[in-house]
Amino acid sequence: MPVTIVLGGQWGDEGKGKITDALAATADIVIRPNGSTNAGHTVVTDEGIYKLHVIPSGILYPHCTCIIGAGVAVSPPDLLREIAALRERHAQLGQLYLSDRAHVIMPYHPLLDLYEEQRRGAAGIGTTLRGNGPAFTDKVARRGIRVADLLPGSEALLRQKLEILLPEKNTLFVHLYHQQPLDLDELLNEARTWGEALAPFVIAAEVFVQDALAAGKHVIVEAAQGTMLDLDYGTYPYVTSSSPTAAGACQGAGIAPTQVERVVGVFKAYTTRVGAGPFPTELTDETGQLLRERGREYGTTTGRPRRVGWFDAVAARYTARLNGMTEAALTKLDMLDPLPEIRVCVGYRLGDRELTAPPAQLDQYMAVEPVYEILPGWQTDTSHAASFADLPPAAQRYVERIEELIGVPITMIGIGPARRQLVWRHASALA
């Protein structure tokens, strides 16, 4: 059976967990292909709120097999805590596996993240300080530690790698950051403990997935973060260290592009982003504060307040095309309920030019002025709508206008955090 990819069309935090949870009800396998503990997906069920980081959102379905793919940077202590917390709260969980090719966030990575942000001061990127960037730096430099290196029987190889790598890190700690060095034996003992705890979960994930597809299984790939944070196509350098695109999802999950049938882009009905970087539609007024508080726009991982703004159709159309989205989900429509009017950015103005796509030059993106189209609000509670027809006419028109602007059919509309608060607009969304 073909593959469905669920990915973010903005700067992350679009509600991918909610959409994946809805689609996973009929899925056999859900794969997390990218990112790390710096990302957070929230799922709300009748039992409560679950805040997931590297474990796929399908884990709450007992029938579902969940896989942390090769493209994820795994923090073993964080993953083990996440597993323990889920088991404590929820007895009926799906099966969880971890790719032996996934890279490991070692204890020196969060320290490098923290010290470098401190050194940069006001010029910092605004990372989550979880070690994601330094771990992916080591991966690209071909000196990273992988999950396979932690497993029992790999101790000699791990020691050999760390004997080369740790002196480099300690040189940075001591001479650049003026901090204490790390001890090799302590690091090896910690890694040995992780390997023993993780070993029951570790598999050759790409082989498992391809065998499952050959057997006709239904697979969902749940990408983390959002396309505007992509290392190549996002607001560089204010981006993440892996690829949150459809192409990146295939790579991280061990799936071929020809096996993908659906690409579901998830968009919030307004826009948010965390950390520094261009944000043309940002609201710093009372409307922005209202949306932040109504939408509880605080990071799942860090608790940091998110920046809030109007829907940016320029960026959304750009990500829809980049990913070949076949359909879209629009979440948190109900957050707009009190507003008398709603603005949508339909273009960027840079001096005397109008841009139809995000510019690559950072200084230009920081300088663009949004061109707005103003739509009437509905000032009616939408959170109990059972169908698209139940939404106020102005809310229906808002959804239709977003659909027109991004060029992708909107098949699902989120009107609240609960599982039942999802309007299925087209029958194809249920497939």
C-alpha cells in the first residue's frame, strides 16, 4: 500500500501531531523521519494531553507500529524518559522501534549548543539548546555516533571513535568556551547504559519498512518541524539541521519517492515561529497577544512563547509547491473566532518590487513588507462544527480563500485540540 507523508507547511508547530493521530487510526506503521527532541507534537485524547518529541504520534494506537527513523538525532536519556512516561500513563501502546542508523546526541552536543549560543549573544540562532545542531554537524562531518555504535558488542569501536572525537570537543570546551572538559570513561559508561536500555527497540528500520510495504501495509511518515525551517529552502541560517520536506521525509524513513501517494501539508490558520529569523506577518500588538493566549502558543519542548502573525500565503504556496502537496489540513481555525476581520498575506513588497516567493537573501526577507487581503471575521464559536456546512459562511470563505491561494485542496480543518474536533471536508481525506 502506498505511503502518506504528513509535514509542516510553515515554521513548525502547525498541528501535525493532531493530523497524524487522526490518520493513524487506520495506519499500520507511523515513522518519524527527521528532527530530534527539539521538536514537539501534541496529541489530545479522552485520556488527556500527550506531548511527544521523537516518538511518532501513532504510538497511542495499540495496533500501530511506530519507528524512529535514520534521519532522527536521538538523545537516549530523553527517549528513555519519553518511553517511561508513556508507559506510566497509557497501558495500551503500539510497538516502538528505533533505526540502528539514527545518530545519537551525545552529552557534549547540548553543551556545545549552549556555549555557542552564549558566545554569540544577540547574534545567536535561538536554538532549543538540545544539541540537535551539533549532532547533525558531526553527522555531516562523518564523525557522528550512531545507535548501532551503542549496542552491546560495539564497545571497542565506540571507544576508538570517542578517543579521536572527544579531544576535539574538549579543546573547544577549554580554550574557546573556558569550560571544563569531559571524561572519556564516564562518557563510555553512560553510552554503555544507554545501549543496553535501547537494544530491545533497535532494528534495521529501512528493511523493516520496505518489507511492510511489500506486504501491503499502510505507512504514514510524520515529519517534524516545518518546511520554512528547511536547511536548503528555509530562512537560512534561522533553520533546523535536518530536512522537514517530503524529500527529507523519504530519506529519513528509508522510503522511495515513487512509493508516496499522498503528501498532506499541515498549516495553522494563522502563522507562528519560534526563535529569530524573518517573519513578515508578525503581530506584536493586542491581536498577536490574543492569538498567543487563545492558541497556547508556547513551545512543547522549551515552553518559550511563539511569535504570532497572520497567515502567510506566499510562504504557504511556496512550501506547497516544493513538497508536491496533494492536500492540506488547516488547524486552529477556532482561534480566529473572536476577530472582526482577518488579514492574509498575499504578496511581499520589497521597495518598488512585489515578490511572489520568499527571497534567498536574508536581508531582503527581513525587509519585505506584507501585502494584505482583508477578509471578514465570523465572531462565532466554530469548535462544535460537525461538518464544513456547520461553519459560519465567513469561516467557510476563509478556508476556501486559503485553498485558492496555496493551490491545494484543504481536506481537514482543526477546530479544537480534541480528536473529535476535526472537520473532514472531502471523502478522500478518510482514505
